[in-house]
Amino acid sequence: METVEHTLPPIYDVDSRVLILGTMPSPKSREAGFYYSHPQNRFWRVVSDLLSQELPVTNEEKTDFLLRNHIALWDVLKSCTITGADDNSIQNPVPNDIGDFLRKNGISTVFTTGAKAASLYHRFCEKNTGIPSIPLPSTSPANCRYYNYERLKEAYSIILPYLKAN
């Protein structure tokens, strides 16, 4: 187990309509300096397929993709003790100030990726934000046996109406 500090800034702009929250960047994501950077994580493939857009590859392309599609991306936790990328091993969680973040930018819809992110958001953030999260399945390669690609893409399609709303 190691204590990990969240070092990635939230990705958003004034046009962001939804916030998608993970738990904590994986070791691969921290190494790459960007969210969902494990080569087998399905996040980028799922959202780009849903929006019928080219798969973003570089960190700059991923940032452009998010902003162009009005998606903000961050994580529930500011720090925790964790073994590798195993959310189930998390101890000593310290949340990011999601409430302050939402108040500053007007985003009113929050999605959480994975059961642990949903649980931690509910436990530490929801009272402060006043916004319940809409849980999504994890895009982690560890979740492949529960959610094949088509099932995962179908689950993520719930975000589409929120992106198209005014």
C-alpha cells in the first residue's frame, strides 16, 4: 500500500455540462499525467464511440475531446492509501472539494465511474454538492468480465441527453 496524492487537475471549461468522476488516477494514469491512461482502460474508446468521434490518443487530443463535448473530468479523491489501482484497497480517503468546484462552474450533473467512486462521492461529497451522482460502471480492464464492450457502451449512453441539453 502507498499513500497517493492526486496530482492531475480537473479538465473543464465554462461550457462543461457534466462532470465525470473516477476514484483516483491509476499508476499508469499518474505516470502518463492524464486520466484513464492504462492502455486497456475502455473509457476513451467508449465515449468517442458514443459520440461518433475519432479516438483521442494524446493528452492534448483527450483534453480537446472533453472540452469540445462539454465533459468535465476529475476524481472524487484528493488522496488515499491504495494498493496499485485496486479501488477496493482504498483506505484513509480524503475527498476533493467537489462542491466548491461545482459552485464555481455551474455544472449540475455528476456521473461516477465504478462502484467505489459512487460510494465515496455519496459518502463524502453529495451532502456538500446537493447533487446525487449517476453511477456508471467502471471502464477498468478489471471490469471486462462483468461488462463486455457493448454492455459498457450501452450503460454509458445515459450521458448523451445531458450533453445535448441546453
